[in-house]
Amino acid sequence: MLYNTHKACGCLSMLIAYDVMSRCGMLLPDVHPLVQLGLMYTACSVGSTLPDIDLPHFKEQTPILKLLHKVLSLTELKHRSWQTHSVLVTGGFCVFLFAIVNLLNITTLGVIDVMILNLALTGLSVGILSHLF
């Protein structure tokens, strides 16, 4: 798939996931639904192309993603390799991020902050899974 196709499929996946979440009552009650959709949609847009970070011409060059690319390059990075296109590694990455956010809940962040971060991580996870699918 091409970059724009991954973006489009990721955003469509997020709209479907958002509809499921709203029907199941999984959205935050005190935050406007469109704000929640915007947050998850943006994170999903990034997540839908994140597994292609192994490409040298990866389009979304932020300092964090550049650092991640350099770290992954130490493991003989190839496109569609186990480092970026494995369900086990990317799923473990998402679980790790959720665990970090929930540990921050205990120490420094408030409940609403953690809920908002969980919405962003949900969007990121949906995007990554749509890429792998």
C-alpha cells in the first residue's frame, strides 16, 4: 500500500472503532464526543503509517520518530521486518504504552488526564492495527 492509502484505511478504521466505542458507552462522559473523535482520529492517522518508520523516506519526521528510527536501525532494520510489521512487537509496544500511562495515573496524572491519554493510545493502536491488517 501507499502512504495515502494507509492514512485513508486507518482513518476509516478509526471511524468504525469510534462508532463501536460510542455505542458501547466507552467514551468519556465529561468530554465532548467530537473532541474525543478528533483526538483519536489524529492519533490513528499517525499510527496508520507508524510501522513504515523503517523506510528511509518516512514522511512524518518528528524528533521522537527520528530517534525511534535510529534505535530500530541498530537492529538491521529492513522493510516489513519483525521490528515493525510483527503483531507481537507492535502489540507489545501498544501494551507497553498503555501500562506506562496507567502507571502515571498512580503517581502524577489525574484520572481525566489518563483517560484522555488512553483515548490517544486507542487511536494510535487502531492505526497500527489497520496498517498491519
